[in-house]
Amino acid sequence: MVETLGGMREISTLPAFRNSSSGVVECVHDDIVPKGVNTASPFQKSANVPFFLPPVCFSRTDSLNTLVLREPKTPRITPIETTFRRRRQKHGIYHPFTLTGSIPDTPTLQAQHLLTTKVVSMDDVEKVRAIFKTRPIWTKNALTNINRLTISSQSLGTILPTIAFYYVNGPWRGTWVRYGYDPRNHFEARAYQMLDFRVRSVDSLHECIKIKRLSLSKMNYRLAETAITIKDDERQFVSSTFDEDTIPPHRVIFYQYCDIHLKKIQEMLKKVPSPKVGTVCDERYGWLPYRFDDQCRNIMMEIVLNNIRRLREENPDVCSGMESVEDDEDEAAMLMELIQDYEQQYAVQTAEITAQIGRIAVATGADRNKLISDIDRQLEESQELLEQIGLEIRDIPQNSRAAYTSRLNCYQAEWKRLQQEFNNAKVARSKAGYDSSVDDFDEIGIQEDQKRRLLDNTERLERTSNYLNDAYRISVETEQIGTQVLADLSQQRETIQRSRGRLRETDADLSRSSRILNSMIMRAMREKFVLMTVVVAIFLVLILSIYFSI
């Protein structure tokens, strides 16, 4: 018999089994279903219960779900900043970099209260405070590794918000700055700026360096053991400095310029010309000139490649041991997860840019200028995100690269569209302003062609002002380069003058030595003549004595 089910139904199976002794199919429902109050242990079963039945505690237990699957009466508004990450619980000051904003002077009361409630040693607090007195800007990794701190990461995360604030962007992004210290007003703070160094893929040499996310200890469930076992009382310090023999521990790593112990880069830092009085640092490059970071990356990359080649030649086994021990699938999954994080950040930024572009039409004066500068900065940051996505796409497998490449192309097209909308909004605002001003003069007989020419002239003036701004920026950069060249020429002139003075001293010493040698030669000749005279006289005396003795 075939039964067609027209809807959702519950189907139960009758517990009937064939008796092995009699061969008759019997129902065992009365034997397995408990009757009355069961006071025995659930792990115990009577002898007449079949062995295929598990204990009662292994049976399925249904739980009621009171959730009503319907739309809420009022929409739930979720803030954008809490969509992709958990709120920080350290109560620190995470300060965005601006050229005009004030610098925090004191920590928050919540951070100080958290320091008292947590089990944190005051000796550790004083130790970290003393370190920040000697150097006002640190990264968390450099603070731990260079000073060999044995403080746990949780305790250090509680101590830092009471001593310093955190820069989330700008030239000092990712660093903790001591309260009250303003790097925008101190030219020597250029040594504490951040340099993001990425090992480039040249001749597959970058494969000798692990990816940071995959170099951590990870449980291998197939072997039921961890790849790296670290005891609680052991602390592994990763070098946060860069020197001539360094091979970075990870493919992407951040250094402060003061921790790059290369003579050439330190000399470049010293040769940066001092700014004039009243000059403010750049919002992106800080106190350093344009493309200074690219020059440092090229120098560091050349050293890293030479060190890897030398290590491969000396001991190939060591280099092979440095390679990542994770599977290619795990690495690809981690890279894709990182790309998704970048995409989420890009989506948040594009949403903010779109909202701010819509506010340009109603903003006026200083608010409009500030809004335009914020949009410019966010467009640059979103472009950097797209560049990072493109770099990560190069490392994913070939079979998945095409899909991510097409998505990247869509993001780039969207970024160009936002750029065009931003430019149109600025021009439309300018045109609207001039249209209103022109309409006010309709009474004095301004014609339509005159209005059109006035708008064209306005656009030309705006383009000319942009060209002038670019020319001014180029002239400032040229002035900086010229100042650096003059400093180099002055140093070379001093070197030549010192060499000339040394040559003159050497010439005088040579003349003195020549006179001494001549006097020694004359003295030797005189002594030789006297010696020959004495020998001849002795010879004559011998001859005469022999002659008279005979």
C-alpha cells in the first residue's frame, strides 16, 4: 500500500523485532516503555531489555522555544560602529588623528577604576610608566619585546589606557602616546612614526616567512595535538627591531622608524630639514617628506632578500623549517577571511562617504570645508583598503582568484563613482551658489549668455585654484628636496675642505721626512768616508810595521 502525504506529519515506528528462538515477530513496546515511577538509576537496565537500546539519559530531550517568528513592531536600529566588532571594555581613549583637535591629558575615570578592580601589580604600573617617561610613543609589541616585559597581555591592556592614549589613524596609527605629549608639535616625533613593511613576493623567497595568522599555535584535530606547546611560565619575545641581519617573523609587520637600526635610514631621518616656525605636520606623512616610506621599504626589502638568499645557501633545511606548517586550504581560508574583513571596512567607509556627500549640499562655510576634507581623507583610506585587498588576492589560490578579482573590480568602479559624485557635488554646490548670486542681479539686465559665461569662468577659476594648490604642493616638496640637496652639498664641501687640510699636512710631513732622509744620507756618506780613511791608515801602519821589522 502506498500512501501519499499531503502535508507535514509525524511518523512513528513500531518497536517490533523477530524473536531469535521462535522466529516470530513480537512487539517489545511493553518491555521498553517504563510504567509507574522509576526509582532505579538510569544507567541500569533490566536483564530482559534488548542490548540495542541505549540508556535513558541518552534519549533525545526536546526543549520548548518561545520565539515568535514575526517582524517586530518597531525596527531595530543597530549602530554601524557596533556591527562588525565587540565594544572595547578597557575604557581607553582611542583618538583619531586631526590637525586641529586637542590631545588627551588625563585618562578616563573608568580606566583608573578598572586598574583598581583588576588584579594588577602596582610595580608593573610604575615600570610601564617609567618606560613611557624615557620614550613617549610605543607600540604594544615593541613595549613588550624591547623591554622584555613579563607582564601578561591582559594586564598590559589594563595598564596602558591609564598611561597613554591610542592613535587609530594618521602617521602614528597603532601606537600608544603618553598623555599630554603632542607629536604634532615636536619635530623629533618623526622617529616614532609607523612604517608598515610588507615582504614582497620575489622569486618565491617570501614563502620562507610565515603569515602572522598562520604562525600562531593551532590545534590539529586529526592528530589531537598542538603544533606549538608553550608553557605558562615561558615567554617568547619576537624582535620588534630591524637591523642588517633581520628576517622578519611575519610577512606583514609594523616598525617604528626609531626601531629600524639601519645606518642609511637613520642618516635619512637626521637629514630631514627642520620645518619653519608655524609649520604643521602632514595629515598622512607626518614630519617626513613625500615618498620617504617607499625609500625605506626598498632599502629594507633588499636587505631581507639578501638575508634569505644567504640563509638558503648556508642551510636549506632551516629555511624549509621556517615555512608555514599549515595546509594550503587553511591558509586560503584565512586569507579569504581577511579579505572579507577588508570588504566590511570598505562597506562601512563607502556608506559614510555617501552620507557625507549628501550633506555637502546643505553645509556652508567652515562646516562645508571640513566636510570636504573628511571626504577626501576617507576616499584615500578606502583606496588604501582596495590596494590591500588587491595584495591579498595575489596570495589566494588560482581557482578562487577570479571571483575575488571581479569583486575588486566592482569595488574600484564603485570608488570611481563615489569620486565622481563627490566632484559633482562640489561643482553643483558652487554652481548653485553662483546661480543664486546671479539671479539677484536680474534686475540690472544680466542675460542668460552672461550667466553661462560667468559659470564657465567660475569653473575655470576652480580648476585654476586646484592647479595652483598642486603647484604649491610641488613647490613645497621641491623646496624640501632642494634643502636636503643643499645640506648634502654643504656636508660634501666640509668633507672636501677637511681632505684638503689633511693633504696639506701630509705634504708638510713628506717635506720634513725628505729633509731628514737627506741629512741621514749625508751623515752616512761622511761616516763611510771616515771609515775608509781609518781602514787605509791602519793598512799603511801594518805595512810600515812589517817593513821596519824586517
